[in-house]
Amino acid sequence: MGIKATELPLGKVFTPDFRFTIPSFQRAYIWKPENILQLVADLRDAAATPSTPYFLGSLILVREPDGRFMVIDGQQRLVSLSIIIAVLRDLERDPDLMRQLDALLVEPGDKLRGIANEPRLTLRERDAAFFREHVQEDNLESVFDMNDDDLATAAQRNMVTNIKKTYDELDSWTADERSRFAKYLVNQVTLVIVITDDLDGAHRIFDVMNMRGLPLTPSDVFKARATSGLSMAELDVYAARWDDIVDPIGDDPHVIEEFFSYLHLILTHLPDTDKLIEEFLTGVLQPYLNTGTVASFINDVLAPYAMAWRIIERPGDTVLPVEVRHRLEALNDYHIHEWKPVAMWALVHSYRELGNPDVTPFTQRGARAARRSSTLDALGAHDDRRLLAILTALEQVTGVRTLNRTGTLDRRGLANAAIRDLDKGYLVERINALRVGDADREGALVRLHGEMQGDGDLIRLLLIRANEQKAGVALTRPRKFSALPIMPLDIERAESFADWTQENHDFWMYRLGNMALVQGTEDQLDKIAEYVPRRDRMLLRAASCRFPLTDELRNFGACTPTMLERRQEETIRLVVEYWGIRYDKNNHDLTSQNIEELAETVRRPVRGSKRVTILQVIKAGLLTPGERLVWDRPRKGERWYATVTENGKLRLDDGSEYPTPTAAARAAAGGRRGGSLDVWKRTSNGQGLSEIWQQVRQSQ
């Protein structure tokens, strides 16, 4: 296989000598604004020394029989360079320069020399017309008027976003700066053109590229392998079909990898693997390649599961039954994702037409959707009761496993077991992986009663569940809302809490009873110490009052331990009722049991991230009142001291006192967030507070 390599300036690359095409098996255009803006910044810096060339890398091309060049490596740069040139053309006011820039994008043609009028670069079929019409040939005004509903692919969305960002950047330059930049771009930016006449199988080139460490996604590799044995005519059809299926998932490589990882689990019932590409090729694709049934894999496996993934991502936009949508939306509240393969299986086995390209589960929006069906009947729905039963059980076990901090490997193993039993046709109630055992129920109750400092997302989730259970319906949530404490962190100067002891305050500070859902940001109560103003601020916005546990605060004129205890008991009861874990297998009410006795029955008590207080450290004999601590920052020439007080606080030299080392460090640094627990050292022996706090935690 002969290879020829030549270094050329960009002005010699975008000429009639090269007609670039992006083959259908190639990945889409995935560059984001940060990528193209970094390229612009690098080129602008290089242009400051106009006599010094800038090497932009290599293009790997395969010469085709008609004289065109198939781009194997370099698409992202070629498309991005075209966007930059198009923006320069649109911002240019000199007709001659406009014409010259336009000629870099589109060959104007020459009838005498037999040169056709055509674009320098032709993208994959699904994006080629858009790129030519709106980027290469047209002014960019049409692009500025577009929104997501006007765009058919993720690649088109990336192009439009990058055009807008690049336009904003170059528009901020002077005309002279743009002119110098354009001249440098054409004459001094160089590419090494590597040309071969032998394709030797596009999939094998992709394999080599992947071994070189280029950022190919699993989808790129799988598509190349799946289409490797097809004729060119079939390749175009099925490569386009693959793109139609996978592109709507997006171009985030982590999301793509997660999708194919879960698809591998569903199809093979094998545990997690750190060799996804190798094992997916062998365990999933190879049998279809051996039997020549790749089309069946694409249409009957990839298509329905990819659509199921999209439904999971946007359940509220579908025509699925209300209860199904609500269950999927509830599952999306969790930061763990091992429920997704089970939900994907359930959706695919509940809607026969989920992979049909002429049917969509999404409500129709925009002109593109007008040609497709959007009804439940068209999806071939069957056994909705089983689907809802699976999703209900799945949300229950996911909630309890989140609360009990079940490990990732265990969660994935349980998902695998659930799918295996579903494939065997077991009834949902007989699948152990979709049931909560008594030990898990008891562990959840113990966790619900404990401190939850540092678990802001979990607190918010639990409060959502409790409020929806109390309301009896799924609540419409504000765009931005937070779980905020009813009591302030420091009660020393708050008259509302004059009767509270520091120990009582510390006990309730990070428990569910002291938390409420409020519209807005987490810092809105930071400067409010008194209870009534804090309560009124929580109830100020109407959206906060959608949450019944928040709205009932208006009935309490004072914050007392009794009030917080009542809220705690009610919140826990609502959560366990939501998940159906209030009663054990013997129908004993777990919420009525003594929590300390219940904690003794939990087989693996967890210390967790429960906050260690200064008072606890004093009682453990690891700090003594009056002891001095120091925070040194020699590079900044700064040093601060703090003294341990008898009431479990740190007093700075200005007399101010703080309930935690982090709060004291922040105050010492003038409100900056540069300090925390570990910056404070004992003046006596240099021991850090982190080490001392860890000793207390380990002794609990």
C-alpha cells in the first residue's frame, strides 16, 4: 500500500487539487465551543509572529477512483477551519477579500478547464446539505435564526453553536486584526497531507486509529466493524441508519460508553468489564457478522434499545402513560444509574414498535416530526401493568440502595440478576433483585434517623419523596430549589434559639426534621439568624409553598426541639410509605421501633460522613479548652490563630467565635473559601485537626 505525505499551507489545501468527502462510516462532527475557540486563540497567538508557520497536524486521506479524497482522519479540523473561514467571510467588507475567502469554501468553477462548481468539503449525507447550504454557500444569517427544533442531528447543533461562538469572538476584533489573521491562516498554517490509494477496509483503518489513542467512541468502532463486510451501497444505507439511531443520544463520549455498556449487560448477562470494546465486538457483534445478519442487529436490537435510552432521558416529552412517565422521572432523580438497563429492558419488551423508524414515542414538535406517528397504539404497547410494576419496584430498590450506599459493583450485579430473571419470564414480585429485604429496610430506617451532613443531594431527594407522598401527587418543581436548614449554623447570637443548648442544636442541625425544600439557591438564608425571618424567607415565593412540608412551617411561631422531632417522624414515615418499606415481612411497623435497638440489628453499621463536632473532640480528650491552633500560609505571608472554647467553638483573636473549623477558617480568610478543617494545626505539636477528627470518627 503506497503512502505519500506532503506538507502544504491551508491556501494550497482548499483548492481544486483536493475534493474532500467524509465517508458515511465516519463519526459525526463533535467539536464543542471550547475546542474551536481554543483553535482560534492558538492561531491568533501564532499570527503575532507572521513569518513563523503553524503546524496544524495531519490529514489522512484515501484517494478514490473519481479523484476525490476520503477523509479518514482530520474531519474535525476541516469542518472547524471551514466555520472560521465562513465567519471571516461574513464579517469582511472588502468585496475582493470576501470573494477570496468564499473560494476557500466553495470552488467557483471554470468551464474552460472543466472544473465544476462544488464545495471543497462534503460531509456525511445526513449533514452534507445543511453544511453546504448554511455554512459554505450562504451567509450565516440563516444560522443565527435557528434553534434546536430546526436541527436534525447533534452534528448540526454543534456546527450552529460553534458558528455563533466563533462569530462573537471574531466580531470583537478590529477589521485589521481579522485581515491579518486571515492572511496568516491561508499562508502560514500548514497541514501534512498523507495519501494512500488503498482503503483496505474502513473498519481496519478505524481499528488502527483506535490503537493510536485517537478519541474514538465505542459507537465509532462498533459501526465500522458492523458495516465492514457490506458492499459500498449497503454500507451507505446501514451507516446512515446507525447514525439515525445513535446520533440522538448525543456526542458525549461518557454517555455513549454508558449506553453500550448497559446494552452489553442486557444482551450478554455478563458483569461489568473494563474492556468494553473488545468484549462487545466479540460477545455481541461477532455472531451477527458470522451469520451476515448485521441489519437485524441494527434494526431489531440497537434501534429499540437506543430509543428506550432516549425515553429514559426525556420521559416527560413522550406519549407514554402518565404513571410510566412519573416513575421514569422519579428514577432520574438518582445520581446512580444502574437502574437504567432494567428500565431499558422493560420498555423494549413493552412496546413492539420501539425501533420502527416511522414511529416515535415523543410528542410531535417541529416540522421534522410531522411525518411520523406519535401515539401509544402505534408503538405496539402491551402489558402496561407489568411495565409499571417493574418501574415501581425498580424505583423502590434504587431509593433504598441509594440510601444504604450499596456499592457500584453490587448494584450492577443486582441489575444483571433482575434482567436475567426477566428474560426467564419470572413474575416481578418473584425477582429477588427487585425486592427490598428486611435487612435493607432496617438499614434504611437507621440511615433516615441519622445525620446527613455533606449529603445535600440525598436530603433534597428524600424531601421530594416525602412531600410528594404527603401531597398524593407528583409535584411541579421550581427550576431551581434547595434543601435548607430551618435553624442557622450558629445560634449564639440568635434570640430565637436562646433556650437551645449547643448539644441539642448540633444533634438536629443535619437531620431531616431540620430541613425544608425552598425555591432558590442554597445561600439565601446565610445571613438570617432568627427563626421567624428565616421561616418567612422560606415561604416568600409561591413555588416554595408547593411543598406541603415547607408550607406547614407557617403554623409554627417558634422552632423547638419538639417541633423538629415531629417533623423528623413525619418525614421519615412519608419516605418509608412512599417506598413501601414501613413494614417488615412479619408486618411489624418499623417506624414504631426504638431506633437504637433497630440500629443494633443492622448487620453492618456505617459511620458514614456524620459531622464530628468540636464538643465531641473535647469530650474525647483530644482537644482541651484554651488550646491554641494556628493556620500558616507562608507563601502569602499570612498567619491566623484560634482558641478552643469550653462551649465547643473556635475563637479568633478578634473575639469572634465559630461553631466549626471550616467556618473559623473562612472568617479568618476574609470570607474566602480557601480554608477548611485540615488547615488548622496544634501549636504544641503541629498535629492537624483532620487527623484528630478521624480518630473521633473511628471510635464511634
